Amino acid sequence: MNTQTSRAPVRRVSRPAGAHGFTLLEVLVAIVVLSFGVLGAVGLQAAALQANREARNQSTAVALGRELGDLMRGNKDIAIATSGNPYLIDFTGTLPGANPTCAPCTTATQVAEFNMRDWLTRVSDALPGVRVVVCFDATPYAGADGLPEWSCSNDGGVAVVKIGWTRLSTQSGASEPDRAVRPAVVLPLIAGSST
């Protein structure tokens, strides 16, 4: 008995001489394309996080500005004064001197000083590198470009709170944060009237 089994001849697939390793090249190109896609997604995520942080800071600044308006309305006789008014400030990080516990606050001016110190403490804790200007200003958006400015007209018009903070730079290679060149939030504060 013949134990040999017949096998079909093995046919080798021959490739042209320049086609060797073509699959490896396709894989490398796919990896490069995938890498660019992942880097794009990471960049979008970083931009979204920064936009979220700015929106949160903006919301916090508006809430704090509205709170200051409420404090001023509660002490309107001092808040509408054009001189000797503790509510009118240019704050860049140094808290004004006031009785920190307000014990006892016997005058409306002492209450205003206490309110401002407490409010500014919370503002400086909530916003990075904050600058706050509270003044009477009829033209907070002065200038040819219509953008808000830190300067005040001090004309006895409407009291305005201007708040700006340090922003992280989105420009590549920038190691310093952007300082508040212009106010990010400008709110009119209606303290009341003298009548």
C-alpha cells in the first residue's frame, strides 16, 4: 500500500518587485493620520476647558457685581455721595483698611467700609489677579472702538462697577498670563436717589 498522499502543489503568490512592504506603509500612514486626529481632539478639549473657566469667571464677576449693587442700595445715603464714599475704589489687590469685624459699626460710613472690605476679600478669592474699579461714570464704553475702559469720568452720573481678571493666554509660546487690560464686566449700580 502506498502511504503517500497526493498533495496539491503549493502556489506562491508573487508580488511585483516594488510592492514589498506596502501594507506596512499603509499602517504607518494610518497611524500618522490617527495621531493628528487625536491631537486635534486634545486641542479642542483644552480650548473647551479654558472657555469653561472664562465663562465661570464671567458669571462669578456678574454675581459679585450685582451683590455690590445690593450692598450699595442697602446703604444708599453713603453710596450716592460723590466724596468720602468708601464704595468708590480702584482695587488691584490691597484691601482697604477697615474694622474687620465691624464690632461695633456705629455709622453708615463704617458699614460701607466693612461691606467693601468683606466684598473685596471674596472678589479677590474668587477671581485670579482681579482688578475692580467702582466709580461714577457716564461713559464706561468711551473711545472710538466702543470697548470698556478703566478710566472714569467721575461726573456724578451712574455708579459703575468694572471688573477684570487675569486670563491664561491661548497663544502658543506665551508664558505670562494676560493681565486685565480692559474690564471684562461693566455693570451699572443703581444705588438710589437723594429724594
